[in-house]
Amino acid sequence: MKKEAISGTVTGNDQHVGFRAMIMKQAIEYNLAGFTKNLPNDVVNFTLQGDAKRLKHAVSAIQEGTKKSSDIKVSTTQGTVDPALNAFTIYAWTSTTRNITNPYDLVFRLRPDDGKLAPADVKTVWHGILRSTLKGEDLKKLGPDD
């Protein structure tokens, strides 16, 4: 398996629409390391590294955006693979729809088996990350499908 790395930015209607969560779900599905964060100018910044074919699938999904996003423009450049990187992190995640305003760093640790996950399994992992990271009142704001 050939590993590659990319760095990217997303512009357009990409705020308050679940965009960084969608990028993390791609990382979970394809077992990719990296991070995503919001920049001060409403730009989403991300890095991904892992299997070259899986990176292409993830970037394609990112270019499609979420159901609520629009006018999305994705720009990517070749990155440098960090062999020690074994997780994907959303930095300072909040949720407008759930009224979660305390920022949380959500972390997905790479699976040792390196297999691709089915959508239902991705959702299960995502829910587990939320439930193990959120605290107090924020945890109570999650619904049964969160």
C-alpha cells in the first residue's frame, strides 16, 4: 500500500453545515490520519494521509460537500507523510444544530486492520467519539442518532 498525504482548504458555504464532521467521517471510513480545523476567515483547513486510492475517494466526497453546504471549492496540495501520525482530529468542534458551543477536540485513532468501513459502522464510530468526548450538559444534547 502506497501512502500519500495531502493538505487542503475548503471555501464556500462550509460553516455550520457539518463539514468538518463529514471530513472526519471520510477519515473513519477510509482509515486516514490527519486533522481538520476552521481558520479565522471561515475556511476549513484539512490534512489527510493514508492509502493513495482511499485519499482520492475521500477528496471526491469532500468536493461533493454535505447536504447543507453549497458553493464548495476544494483546493489540495501534495503533503508530506508523517509515519508517526496515527489519528485524525477535528480541532475545536462545536455544533450549532445541537447548541454545543464548548469546543471539543474529537479524535479518531486509526484501526490496526486498516480495512474500509461500511457507512453504518462509520456512524457507530462517530457516535462513540462524540459520546466519549462530550461532557456534562453537552453530552445530554446528543440525540439517539448522534
